[in-house]
Amino acid sequence: QVQLAESGGGLVQAGGSQRLSCAASGSIFSIGTMGWYRAAPGKQRELVATIRSGGSTTYKDSVEGRFTISRDNAKNTVYLQMNSLKPEDTAVYYCTANLRLTDRSNGYATYWGQGTQVTVSS
């Protein structure tokens, strides 16, 4: 069974740093774009950052320059390094991955992690 397992959330003071990890496990043929979303209390889930298999990245404007997304293709893992954290970054962070499970799969399907809470205190 395919799983995305996140780790690294917790409580941090404003101005601090935190690193999230998300490892894909199970029978996977290939991994396309990976990314991070977040959902703050009372707000819709929003896209934070993405990284393609070749390494190109995109960021939400409000995190550009503070957050860095990266991936280790050998470990099927995506990371989100978060620096200069602000209270408004408080949210549940979800990783996503576009997975192709076999060489006969018809394209990629999007899988989600269970979410990890990040709380930034002022």
C-alpha cells in the first residue's frame, strides 16, 4: 500500500526554523511533482510549494525567500525547510506526490500525507 509519511512538525517561536519531511513508501514506479499544502484554522487549504522531478520549484508569494522545497529522489522524499517563521504560518501542513504505481499505469495520481501541525508562537 502506498503511503506518504510526514514528520517534523511542532511548536516553534516566531523567527525560528523548522524542517518538514515526507517519505513516499510502497510499490511505486515513478514520482512526478511533489509539493506541500497547508490549512490554517478557518481557512481553505492553500498551495505552499512544489518541486518537479527535474528540480524546478514554485512557491506561494508569502513564503518565497523564507521556505525552500527540495527532494531526494533516491529516498522518495520531499522536504520543506521553513525559516523566519511567522505566526501566520501556523497551519496543518500536507505533502502531496504525483505517483505512477506501475509501468502500465495510465498517468499519475495524486496522493496526500496525513498532515503535520506547525504552530508558530509570537
